[in-house]
Amino acid sequence: MRELLNPCNLRPMKPFVISALAAAVMAACGGGVTDDIARGQQVFSQNCAACHSVSSGVVIVGPSLAGVATRAAANDDELLPREVLRRSILSPQAEIVEGFKNLMPPDFERKLVEADLEALLSYLMTLQ
């Protein structure tokens, strides 16, 4: 028992203790990016999924969003992919996908609070 109490015996446990402490701090602060993506998926389900699929080739009303992050990265406007997606949500008439009508509601700027919009963008950026 005396060996277990010796501070020198704690050295092998030091990385474990540091990792456990870091995990506890992160848990206390929230899940960060993972929570943001999960929240974004929920925002998508509530506001977008009635018209947009995330499955390749599946069209509901608007175009499928499968691979939307990759397509946003290929834009010619020198915008970051996340900003391309933001523009597509907040100003849907600015860029209409060929073969689709301008049916997307133009009021998402009023409907979504900034935190929900950011979460939605985080989720959409996972759709490679």
C-alpha cells in the first residue's frame, strides 16, 4: 500500500490524469464542434429537410445537398465554402441551381438566429 502512495509511482499515470482532466474540462464547456454539428443537423431537419435531401441523387423539391460542401469549395467567387453556403441560405435568389426554380424561402435571415445558422453551416460543411 505504501508503494501506491509514493508520489514517484504517479509518473506513469501523469498522461492519463492530464487526459482525464482535459476531457472533464471539455465536457464542462460543452462538446464544441460536435455539438454544433448535431445542432446544425437538427436545424436542417426542422427547416430544410422538407425540400432538400442529403442523399445523392434524391430530389424532393430543391436539389440534393449531398456533397454540397465540396461544390461550395469549387466556387468561382473566391469565397470560402462556408460563406458560399451562407449566401445560398440567406440570398437564395443569388444563385439558383440549373434545372430548379427559385422556390427557396427568402426569409431565413429572419427565421434563423445566428447561432442556429452557424450550426447549420457547420453541419452542411460535413456533407462532402
